[in-house]
Amino acid sequence: MINAKEFYNLEKDIYKIFSFRKKSKISLVRIAINFDEFRNSKKIIKNLNNLGYEVGLNLMQAHDKNELEIIQMLKEIKFWNLKIDHLYFADSLGCMDNNYIKNITATLTNNWPGSVGIHAHNNKSMALSNTLTSLNSGAAICDSTILGMGRGAGNAQTEFLLQEIKGPLKSKQLKLINALILKFQNLKLKFNWGYNFLYFYAANNKIHPTYIQTFLAEQRYSEVQILNILSQISSKDLLSYSKSKIEDIFYENFKTIKTQNNIDIDIKNNKKAIIVGNGNSVLNNIDKIKKILLKDDFTSFFLNKNNFIENNKYADFTVVVNTIRLMSDLNQYGQKQINLIAPVNKFKHLFKINFKNKKINNYSVCIKPKTFIAKKNYTIIPYNLAINYALSICKIFKFKEIYFIGIDGYDDIEKNEEICNSINLFKKFSRNINLFSLTHSRIKNRFIKKTKYINEK
């Protein structure tokens, strides 16, 4: 399977990736492409034909197409006069029902001379039923996997499908299936695919399942929080997944960001700031850290809701740049009267959320790679990281020294590199601000000066 989008205007790269069929172990290449973009597959198919491969055209997001649209698409493809061995349709959002499956399969088989296939997703626990309906309506090929293994909600289950199509399995077949199931059960425990209420909700609201996967992968949102987020954004165009779409929904763009009002907060009369993260070093040194935070020598900025120390008692300000996270935790912030700084203006307008009882200070933000700009009315930061947001605030309020606590870093090297790159960019325009770490960290950066750690005698 290849993703057609990766070859738009680069169709000749097919010749770099694939050798001639006679020299390859591969016999069939399937092209995954959105139904509405099918024309972009023409040159890709032609090049694969030239190399001698069987070609399968996998039409994704076919859930809302009427008969005339499908027939017109088929006429155009036939006019290309190219060899397409298998024409698939995919229930990308897992939202199709049996009636739609029956109709689309009939339309395809009645108007296409070659074989027709189905690729079903199990968001609503209908992958098996939809696959059988398609086969009974004329489809010649179907996709399935052991235990429905697949991204997100998964696919039709091979072990079920075989029993429906072939009838009672023989002893040798049962032994083989059981052995495979045992192996795949470990994989399922590890990767946790399969339908649930969130995937069902996404299918009904035409939300691409990768958004669910993205939220679940964060491992910091409960299912209730994710559902709350989805209910807020379900009116947006989320048929196709794009990380930038999330940023477009929640963050300002370059055209609007400069029109925002200046941030207006009361800062202590000192030149030292403490930025407190959620690393385990906070828990390990909690008593000493609490004593430091109670002093008037520093202005303290907590990154999000701290897991170990109460924000409302020990933080002068809590900064949150990830507005998805803010939206899911909003009620908790409001109940504890936390003095919050967050880019709330845009999503407050989008979702009509009442902020009356919440002490929230707006500071607008825009995400742009390799850029770090801090103004009184907005900031542009390279990554969607709370530490970047806090550094911008420290810059505009002219702190001379910034001390890190609980910025322990990650096991993930790429995440540590994001923080290092951010600090490098920050220091380019903040040479007069000194950075220190009061707790041990995996973040190794030449601009973070060595100092005596809290846990050192």
C-alpha cells in the first residue's frame, strides 16, 4: 500500500522506489487515495503499469457519495485506458451501514468491469457485517486481519470472517487460527486497537479516527475529557486528519495575532522567575521546593496543573499553551481559583465558553517552526510547549534570572531536542536573561548554567 499524497507531482519517484515486477518479490501495489482526489492517481497508476505490477486503487472516504458521483468517477477512470486490477472502496471513518454498503457495492460492480473490493473499519463494530454485506452484493475481494488488527478501531476480524464464509472450520484450521490468535493477543495488549465509545462517536460525527488516536496517545486525557473536546470541535471539518487543523482551530494565525490586547497581570517587584514543571524531581524534593516557592524572592510560573504541588497555593501563575489540555481541565482550574495565563481568546470565541468565574489572563500565541518572538500582546513559539510560553512571559516582564524546577526532560530524545532547540532560539533575542536549573535534568543545553541543585548538600 502506498499513500498517493506522497507522490503528488512526484509521480516519477515511483521508478526510484519500485524495480520492474520481474525483479521484485512484490506483485501487487495498492494506491490509497481519497475519493475526491482520484484524478491524482492517474500518473501513479501509469508508472506502475509500466513496471508490470498489478494495481489496486483504494478509494478512501467513500462514505457520502451518491450513485451519480460514483458512476461519473468510474467513467473517467475507464477513459484513462490504464490497467487497474482491483478497485476498492474504504469506509475510512467507519460510519457506513449495511444499506449504504449494499448500494455502493452494487453501483461499483454494475459499472466497473474488474473486481471490486471493500476495506471496512470497525468504529461502530460493523466491519464484519459490512464486509459480508459487500461480498453478498457482488464484491470479490475483502480485507481482514487477525483480531481485527489495525489502526484505531481496527478492521474486520479474519477468524470471524472465515467462519461466516467457509462454514465450520476443520481441526487443522482451528489449530492454526488459535495459534495466531494467541500471538496477536499480545500485540493487541501492546497496541490497544479496537472499537470503543469514542470511535463510535467519531464515526457518527464524521471525525477522522486519527484524532481519537492522537488524544488517546497523549495518555493525559480521560475518555470523558476526550469526549468533551470532541463535542466542542465536532462541527469543524475533521474528515481528514491534520495536525495543523488542530492548531488552526485553537491558535491564532499571523493575520489576527497582532491585533490582540496586551497581557495585563500584576507581577511581584523582583527580577527572578521560577518555572516549575511536572518532573519526578518535584516529588523527590517536594518540601524544599515548597519552601522556595513561599518566598517573595521569585515569581513562580507552573507549567500546567502540577501533579505534586497545589497550583492555587504555591503558583503565582499557571501557564497553559496546549488549549486542548486547557479545555479538558477548565472546570478544575475554575474551581480552585488558579491565576491562569493561556491563549483563550480564540477558542473562547469558537466554543462560546463562559469564563466569568475563572481567573484567566489571555496571552495570544502562534506556532511557527524555528521562530521565537515575545511581544506584550502575543508570542510566536517554535513548538507547542508550555515552557516556551512561560519563557515568553518572562521575557516581556523583563526577568533577569529564570530558574527551572522539575524540567526533568523525557526518555524520548526528540522531545528533549525540541526543548533544547527552543532554548537556543529564545537566547538569540534574550542574551541578558540567565537560565539556571535547580533540579537534575536530561535537558543538556549550554545556556542553562550550572548551580547547586536542591537535593545537594
